[in-house]
Amino acid sequence: MIPDNYFIISCLAVFILLAAIVIIVYIFQPALTQTTFNADNVLVEKIGINESGITDGEENFLLSLVIPAFNEEERIPPMLKSTLDFLHSSKDELAKHCNEALALGKGKRNKQTIHQQSLPFQIIIVNDGSSDNTIQSVQRLIEKEYFKSIQSTTAIKLLTLKQNAGKGAAVKAGMLHSNAKLALMLDADGATTISSLFSLLEEMKTRKAQMVFGSRAHLQDKSRAERSFVRTLLMKAFHFFVEFLIGSDVKDTQCGFKLFRGDIIQTLFGNLHLQRWAFDTELIVIAERLGLSVAEVGVEW
């Protein structure tokens, strides 16, 4: 005789199975819906050429900052201004830390890496097919009198993807168009404090790493209190599959604050296929297969 609660148990089991399938499909959806990345679909506009006339193709920058942006007309102007202020006010100290991170030996300075040119920094904004006024908001900021005071420090380049392709595609386009000894990926909303760059540079120097991931793992308890149950569940499920499938020691793959040595960018991002939010995990897999060293350090978020 079938127990009275058999139907309820069966329905519950089916519900759990379906929920698990939905979560798995959601996690792996980026890998199932890829389109081929086409460099011809990237429009390039140089909107920050300094007074001496040095263009991006003639300058070898010390540090590029790659900022993917999709419908960020409200958030990108204050973030961009604070970033420019930081680069300009900290240029000497930042250049010193960049050169130390690039040194081949711990505690030793490699003279070939020392960058003393007048235009050390480059910002690359990648407009990921935005439907709002993201481009116009950036252009309005650059046209202000304020920008004239920092032109000797930073060049700005704007890339536009002809259609929305995803954060991974935007970051890839920006990285492949960068021309610097170091490249930092950061989000347009300014979620990570830009001064945390010093922590990444110090970790790169200490660990002799070729790429450093910013991490929010140390803020997990605080973040959990501010995050909904569904987001917490999805986050834990995603982290479980990442750890199970790729076995990485990186605790936070999704923090949008990552630093790369310029000499690995073409190989690393040239092999990147994922174009949306899970692309960070593929970077780890590619790095491991290429024998690149990866480090992780906590950042202010």
C-alpha cells in the first residue's frame, strides 16, 4: 500500500531536481550562448591625447585601466573623476609601486622596467553596446576644464562594441587594445576603492605573480547580511561548481578588480571564449594551462 505522504514526497523530490537543473543551467548559461568575438565590431575613438601629440600607438604606458560599461551614464562620471584624481595625485607613488611590481627579483629593481615617460597612465572605457547616454556622459566629462589639468598624466581611449556582447567581451576588447606594462580591470560603478590597487601591486611584487585577483572573501560575513537569500544560494552554488570543476585556490573569482602583467595579456585574453559574467573562471583555467602564476588579495569593496 502506498503511504499517504508518498505523493507529497515525490512532488518535493521533483521540485528539488528541477530547481537543481535550473541552477546548473543558470550557472553554465554563459558557456552555452556564446557568439564569436569579432575585433572588427569594435569602434575605437581616442578622446584623451595629451598636448605633446603622443597617441596611444606611439606611447608605451606603464598602467592601463580597462573599464567595461553597459548603460552606466549615471555611475561612470563620478567613478571616472575619482579614478583620474587618484592617478594624478598619486602618480609618483603609483609609478614607483608599478615599477617594483614589474621587477624580476624580490627586493631588486629591474632597470629595464622603470617607466619615466610623461604620460604613464591610460584609461580604456569599453562601451558594451549601451542604449543610454554612457558615451555622451564620458565625453562631457573629458571636455570640461578639469581634464586639461590631468592630460599630462593620463590618456583616455573609448571603445564601443557595436552591440551588447557581455562583460567578458568588453574586458577582452579593452585588454587587447591596451598598450601598457600592467593592466587593471575595474568596474564602472566604482564598487572597489581605486586605492586598493596598491594592495594588488604589493601582492604581485611579493608573490612574483603574473596576475592578481582582488577578493571580497574577507568581507563574506558582512556581505551575507546585505545579500538576499536567493543571491546567497546562487553564489554558494556557483562557488561550489567553480571549486569542484577547476580546483582553484582563488576564493572570489567574480570581484571586478584584477591586475595583469602586460606581457601575458595577448596570450591570456586571446584565448578567452566566455563573453559574459563567468569569464573570470575561464581566465583561471587558461592561466593554469599556460603555467601563469595567480595570486589573490583582499580589497575594499
